[in-house]
Amino acid sequence: MNPLLVTCVVLIHEGKVMAAQRAAHMDLPGSWEFPGGKLEEGEDPQAGLIREVREELSIAIRVIGSLTPVTHAYPSKTIQLLPFLARWESGTILLAEHAQLRWLEQKDLLSLAWAPADLPIVHELAENWVKLITSS
């Protein structure tokens, strides 16, 4: 069975990145993740990410790069997580799906209980912070 394609955004704003906490009604409630969601059939990953961020956070973003995709097998499904770096372009954040969000500095990245599929992205960010975040 092919993995479910899911996008996520590493949203950069003022030298920090956004983490969102999964709400009680979601799988893995209370876990932290980079916001995003499932791609629709035939949807371009960047277009899907822009759509998901607009639906979940009510903001417009500009994709500026990508990170290493992650394939993770959960008990009920396998996902391929496609992470993109982006900047907040416009709009006011309104949480439609998540319980809360935080803006993290490099030193804070490993302080949260991340969803397992997001952990490799967290480690990639931590190891390459200066290149990825401060130069973006």
C-alpha cells in the first residue's frame, strides 16, 4: 500500500519557527507538529500546503524551500511527510484545527512532545538552523 502524502510547513517568522499542538479530536492529541495536511488526488504538494495552511491557520504563505521527506508507519497508516520552508505573507492566524501554537527558537525545538513523523524534521532543523532559518 502506498503511503498517504501529507505536507507540512516549517513556518519562519522573525527568526523563529511555528509548532502547533494537535487538538483533542485529532489523532495523537496533544502532540506537537508542523501544520499541514493530506494532499488531494493529483494536487501539487506546494499548492496543497498553501491550501491546508489557509484552511487551518487562515494565513497566506510563500514557500521558500523544502526539507527531507519523512516516511513514517503509524499503527493505522503509513504517511510520507513532505516538509516545506515558508514565510508568513499575510493574514491573521486563526486556529481552526489546533489547540495552540508556539514560536520556537533553536534551543526550544526539542522541548516539545512531537508527533513521531515530525521528529526527523525537528532534528534536521536543529542541526541546520543557521543555514535554514537565519539565512532565509
